[in-house]
Amino acid sequence: MPEASSGWWDVYQKDNGFAAKFRWRDRGRQTLTFPQISFQHLQALRESAPDETGRIMRERISASLRKLLLTPAKRDKALLVAQKLGIYPDDLQKFTTAN
């Protein structure tokens, strides 16, 4: 999972895969949940080189953040998490407005 400037990842087994939540403290505990990682996807990641695994996960997280930007209730959290993960929010917004 990408390193964060503040906050932490909570990754746990769920059904036949893994779930990932990003957590941070900002006026109380905050959470943003990402789509589940299937067992098959996890197996593919294990077979990839470490650099490739990092790139794939970063792309997956960026794609999830882009989708969350389209949900008004999640938009502010998605932008904040992108900033904490070192993902440029402007790049995420450009992508969503171009489509």
C-alpha cells in the first residue's frame, strides 16, 4: 500500500479476498474504504515484481479516488486522502472532468 504522510492503512481478510481502509485522525477518527481486493488479484500481485506491485496498487487506489470524487458525500474525504498519499488532487479532478 502507498505510504501516507499521516494516517494508516487497515487491511484485513474479507470473504475471498482483502478489504482496505485508509484511516486518519482529523477531529476524530476518519475512514475511507476502498474496493475489495480479490484473492485472484492478490495472487497476481504476489507474482509481480515489487516495483510493479507498487505501481499497480497506486493505480488501483487512484482509480478508486477518482470514482469517489464523483460522489458528493465522499468528495472531500477523497481529496484529503489523495493529499495524504501524495497523489495530486488536481490530476484526479482533471481526469474526472475530462470524462
